[in-house]
Amino acid sequence: MKNFFSRHISLRNRLILTSLALTGIPLIILVGASYSLLDTGINIGVNQPLEQGLNAALAIADKSYQENVNRISFQIVNLSYEPELRNKNRLQNTESLLKSAIRSNDLDAIELYDAEGALIHFVCKSGYEDQIPMTDRDRVIHGLQSKFDLVHRSGSENRILKAGKAIENGHGQIIGMLVGNQVFPEDYVRNLNEVQIKSQFYTEVDMLRGRYFVHLFGSFLALAFVVAVAAVIASIYLARKFTEPIGQLVQATHELAKGNMGYQLQRLSRDEIGELMNSFNRMSRDLEENRKKLIHAERIAAWQGIARRLAHEIKNPLTPIQLSIQHLRDEYNKGNQDFSETFSECTETIIQEVDGLRRMVQEFSEFARMPAPNFQETDIGSILKELVSFFATAHPAIRFTLQSTDPLPSIEADAERLRRVLINLIENATHAVMNRSIKKIRIQANYAEGDSTMYIHLEDTGYGIPRDRLERVFQPYFTTKENGTGLGLSIVDRIIQDHNGRVTAESEVGKGARFDIQLPIFQKRE
């Protein structure tokens, strides 16, 4: 996990995450503790046993009320099936039946209505005449029309329980309605109302408790959110403040890696990081100064080496030229009859040496003033086939092999200069294998699907290059040939670099040498 964070998360993000963790974890703990304290504090103000007792009492009262409803409804239903009540013509003569029903069924009053909702009889116990009101006519009409049983409470303080039942004759027709009444005692109703009021009070308190808790806890959460946002902003600001100088230092090291030795940083602070930036600026200035001195020294050393090499290369042909001229003069002074033959031999030697000097000067001039390449889309496959065919014809004793991916993609190159590179490498290979028993030169050209690089490999079965010389093969004026100028492979390296490519050499003495070239594949521009 540590390696993952260090590799995949930047320093700035790690500082931000660390700061958020240091702020967020205590904040989460504080929120949880506040939730628990608020819940406990609010619950302390509510007497739960009392609330439970009130709810139990209210449940008992409701049960008692329901039992009374069931009892009265049952009695009224039974009474509605009396034959006298099921005969419409005899309803007027049922008062004695209703009084008897009051005595036998423990009802306090009975109301009898006809099919139009008009009151026929009202019978009640003694003393209840003024306490029991008549049933509302709309309720009676509604019950007659819908055949609904009426159950409701009325009167002062809802002391009276009414239960009604529609009366049907033998043909299922509604001919009237019976309404039974029971009056609850005042103490019972008063106590029941008090229990209901207190239960409702505690219910409201419980609801308010939830709202109060939500309000307080919501306010605390809002405050915690503000603190968290402030922590995020502060973390981002501090992380940026701390990492911006480090980021500049990283960018500065990249500039140094690119070769910009004189790159300078702008000091952002006067702390330790500021001192580090000052130290970097001093180091950068020193590196730039040393680089200039090194370049100057390298230029002097290079020109000294070139001068020595040129002096040596010029001196070598001057000796045979001088000797040839002296020989001509001696033969001329002697008056030798074979002077014409001697003249021809000496002038041929002079011409060859002068031609060698001319080639050396030409190669030096090309190496010193190599023109910029003219990049175009180039078919490297065709160039390789053409050169292999040409050299195979010119050197039939050598076995040439060309292996390539089919088809080869085009590359972006200067075709003529790239042709010169390949000719130089193939010519070197032919010279290397000329005196070997096995004369083979193999050229490979390939690329991987999706890759942007072309790879060209040239192998020979020559003697090879000693390891102590292998590292210097691309240096100017270094050669292993007896008559070489030492500029051929230097020009090859220069041309490949101009093509944004790379050329390397490998060798094993006694088995041959191998040159590897990497070139970018042509990319079509939109």
C-alpha cells in the first residue's frame, strides 16, 4: 500500500489526503459522540414508563369501548329481528316491546325510526330523558339508504354511545331503523379523556423530540460540513504552497537533463526550501560556466586532434609524392633512355596520392558542413532490396540475405542520405568478410504492430571489432582500415541522429559485427 501511494499519487495529493485524514477522522468521531449525547439528553426529558402506562391505559379503554360497541350492536341486531318490528304496519305498536328490551338488554335508551327517517318511538330509562339527544336525522337517512350500521358517540363530552341497525321486512325491504343508546358514567368519561389528552401530549412530545433532535443534529452537521470544507480548502492551499517550490525544482532538474545548464529558479520563500532553490541556482550557474569551459576545451582538443589527423593524413601521401619527384629529377639529370616509363610510373603515383588527398578533403568538408536533411515519406523496403541486389551482383562471392516484415511501413527520412548510410555500412561489411572463409551478410528490417519505430539490423561474418575499439567506432577519424579516413561511421551516426534515430554497434571478435539502426515510422499528419 505504501509503495502504491508513493508511486501513483503525487506529493501534493498525499499532503491533501493526510491533512483531510487528520481533520476528518476526529470530525467523524465528534459527530458520532454528538449524536449519542444529543439522543441521550433528549431521552432523559421523556418519562418512558409513564408514557407506556398511558398507552396501556388508553388501550384498555379502547378495548372496553369496543366491547360496549359490540354488545350494543349485538343487542340491537337481535332486537331488529323481532317479528313485530319486521312488520311495517305494526311499528306504531312496539313501544312496550322497546321498553322490555331496555330492561332485558341493559340499554339506556332505544330510538325507532320509519323508512323516511321520522321518529316513531323514543324509549329510555327513568332520568335519562334530558341526557340523551336524538340521533342526527342525516345519519339516520344515510343509514337507511346505504344499510350501514351506525356507531358513533354524541352528547356532552361524548358520554353517549349510539349503535344503529336498519330493519328489513321479510322481503328484504328497509322499513325503519333501531338505534340503541348507552350513557357512560361521568368519571369514566373524564378519566378516559384525561388519559387520551396525556397520551396525545406525550405523542406530540415524542414527535417534537424527533424534530428537535433533527434540528440540533442537523445544525451540528452543517457546522461540521463547513469545517470540513474549510479543511479541504486549507489543505489544498497549504499543499500547493509546500509543493509548488518542489515542483519548480523538479522542472528545473528536467531542464538540466535536457542540457539547459543555466536554468534559474525564482525564489518563492525565505525558508529552507528557499535556501534550497538558491543553492540550485548557484549549482546551475556553476554547471553552465563549467559547460562553457568544457565546450571550449573540447573544441580546442577536437581541432587539435583534427589538425594532427590532417597533418598525418597529408604527410602520408606527401612522402611518395616527394620521392617520385626526386626520382624523376634524378632520372632526368642522368639522361636515362627509359625516362618516359619512369615518368609515367611516377606521375601515376603522384595522381593517386593527390586523388587520395582530394577524397580526404571532400569527406572532411562533408562532415563539417553536412546540410539539413530533406524529410519525405520513404519506402525503406525498396531501398534495401535495391542495395542488396546491387551488392550481390557486385560481390558474387558473398552471400547476401534480406529478411523483412511484409509489408514494411514507410519512414520519414531523406532518401539519399539514408541510402548513403546503408551503402557505407554494407561496404564496410563487404570489406570485413572479403578475406574470411564464410562470407555472409544478413540484413533484417522489422517493426512491431502498434510500435512507432523501425528496426534495421546488419550482421556480417567478418573478423569483428575488438572491444577496446568498439566504443570509438563512431568517433571522427577513428578507423580500423589501413587506408580509411575514419569519417564514414561518424557520418552514419550524424545522419541517423538527424533522423531522430539511433545507431549502435555490437561485435564478437572472430564471429563478426552487428549494427542496429532505429528510425521513426512515418506518421500521416491530419
